[in-house]
Amino acid sequence: MNTPTTQSLDQLPSGSLAKVHALRGGSLASRLAALGLTPGTPLVVLRNNTHGPLLVMVRDTRLAMGRGEAAKILVERTGP
């Protein structure tokens, strides 16, 4: 049986499909959860360039976030 591997959101390339595994960061985790980033939620990485903010689609909403925030979101990749 394969165990799912997790990585931080900032490591996924544009076009990746994933689901949220866990949130790190105390008060930041609460803020991210309030935005809809809760464990088990699917997301799509719309844009992840080598610098600048990431753009993700979560629950039919586009969210832009900084690299530091994205590094605190652990995800499990589910597609390309």
C-alpha cells in the first residue's frame, strides 16, 4: 500500500492538482482555514512562477498568497 507523500504548496508547479493535508503556523493556519483551505479540500495551482505570489483555485475562488504562506500549507498531490 502506498502512503501519500506530502509537500508544501509552494513546491508544486502550475497546473498541479492537490488536496490540503495540513496547515502549519498557528494564527496563519486559522486565517487560511477561514479562506477555505481546510484538510481534504481539493485545489488547483493556477500560477507558481519562481518568484512572486502563487495563485490557486480553492472552492471556486481564486486565492493569491505569498511564498511564506504557501510554504505552511502541506498538500498531497492528486494530479499533474
